[in-house]
Amino acid sequence: MNYYYADAANRPVGPVPFTELQRLKSVGTIHDQTWVIEEGTAEWKPLRNLLGGSGASDELAQATPATRIQETKSTCQACGHVWFYGKQEVLTSRNDALLNVSKALMCCSGCIPALLIPTKTPIDLNKCPKCGSKASRQEQVVHDL
Ligand SMILES: [Zn+2]
């Protein structure tokens, strides 16, 4: 089967075999949106349609990480309160904890009084914000946006 494709000036170029279309796409001469027509037919369609599922699934794979977010779901065993936290909160909490550690290491006689260094209280992400119980159950959840 031979094809024509539209060049930058929308002039049909060809005929070329399907394998040539694939080669032209791989070198960047034509792309997914390039109009192609099968020899002997009257219908122009985007190259993407011709190449079938591969192009579409590529787009899907690229779109997936942006439309899904992973979080941790915490359920309080004491009062049943449910809350969520994401990776950002975990990182922030860890950074705060690290700050406190380095502050403790600096604290000796003759150094800057520890009081001048603001204390950051790391948030205990697994502690129930409602009743304060630490008995909570964690599970990983993924949300589709
Ligand atoms: Zn609770």
C-alpha cells in the first residue's frame, strides 16, 4: 500500500510505502499531525490515525503521571477520623526533623544560644489531628484527578 503525505506547504508528496512513512516520522520529516492519504482513496487523515494505537498509547502514558496523585490515607483507630497526606508533607516533616537534629548538634557552651534558633516542630503525620491518638492505620491511595 502506498501513501501520499502533505508537506509543509500542504502539497501531496509521494507515493511512498508505509515503511517510508515510518522512517520519515522517525527522522522528524513528518509527525503525528501530518495529513496522509492512502493511494486510491479520497480521505486525508492524520498520520497518527494511520500508525494506530502506538501514538495514542504514548500520549496516554505521558498523561498518566500528571493526572494521578498518590497519597497516604490515615485512619484513626481511636475516633475513626480519616485524613490524607502527600509526599510533599512527608518531605517537609522530614526536613523539620533534620533541622532540629542539626540544632541539637550545634548546642554546646560558647555557641549561639539555642534559644535564638527557631524551633521547628515536626508534624507527626500519623497522629490524629482530631483526637491526638497515635493509633492510626496507613494505606497508600491513588486519586484520579
Ligand atoms: Zn482520632
